[in-house]
Amino acid sequence: MKNKKSFIGILLLITGLVLVSFPLYVEWNQNKEVKAMEQALSLIAESDGTEPVALEQIANLSLTEKQLQNVMELEIPYINIKQHILSETTDENLNIALTQIKPNQQPGIGNFTVAGHRGYRDGRHFSNLAEVPIGEKVYLHAGDQTYIYEISSSEVIEPTFVEVLNDTAGKDEITLITCTVSGAKRVAVKGELVEVVERE
């Protein structure tokens, strides 16, 4: 009986360690991919565009040069994030960065939509998005311009409420989407364009 209890205790301990370790392992792998992406973006920025960039030399890079073209950045000072936005939403891309939800979007025109995972820890991806209050600014850095949006609404919606992504006549806005903690619903944060400035 004693041996059986010891075995069950050890089994529970091992199970607990696996459950704690798995998110850390996933995050470790994602961090390697993020660093590879940042290295690739630096190489692309430094190139003169006349020859292909040797991205194949970068370890852990899962993105092609085409996928890295026109990558933007989203900055939200209130929650201390500045993250890249990839042009296509896929499971793989969402593990590395934020992503554009709708194809062929243009900053400052219509409803620019961005998706992001919550992340396992605070400060990763959109884990703290719901905390951003109305009136705060978010900055979309695209090319040599920065599009400044002011948060106008924040709500929890059903996953099926895709109308939140639609353009609204006469409005240029941004919509940021992530999951709630349970994953059952979505957090939708909207901002209205207030200014476009030259990027520093």
C-alpha cells in the first residue's frame, strides 16, 4: 500500500513538472524564432535590394523573404509592447508575432485589423490587451510613417462576431483582437486614427 502511494505521488510530481515545463519549452522555441525573424529583418533593411538576402544562413528562421516584406510594428506604450506584424494570419505566424487579419490592408485607410495570441506570460503578444483604457494611444509603424490611433472602445465579443472587422463608413480605425483567458470569447479593442507622422 505504501509503495502504491509513493508511486502515485511520484507520478503526480512528474505530471506537474511536465505541465509547468511545456509552456516554457514552447516559449523558448518561439523566442528562437522571434530572434531569427529580427535578424532576417535587419539583413533585409541593410540590403540595397539588388541581390537576394542570404536568409538561409539564419538558424530557426521559418519565414521567407517574401513573408518578411513590408512587416510593420505595433507599439502600445501603456502595456509596454512593441511587436512586429506579419502580413498573414496563420498558426505559425501567430506563434512568432502579431498578424494582419484581412489581406491587402493599408494603414490609415478603413479598419486595419490585427490579431495576437495572449501568450503564456504577461507581456507577451496581446496578454494585457484588455487593460488598455479608452483614450490611450497606439502606434502603427509602417515604412517611414507612424499612424497614431486613440483607443475608443474595448469589449468582449463572441468568436462569431466577425462584423467587428468590417470597415465603417467615414472612419479610419484599428481593431486589435485576442482571446479571453478561457479562450471561449474574444477581446476586441478599437482605436480611431488621429494623426499620421513621419517615422523617427
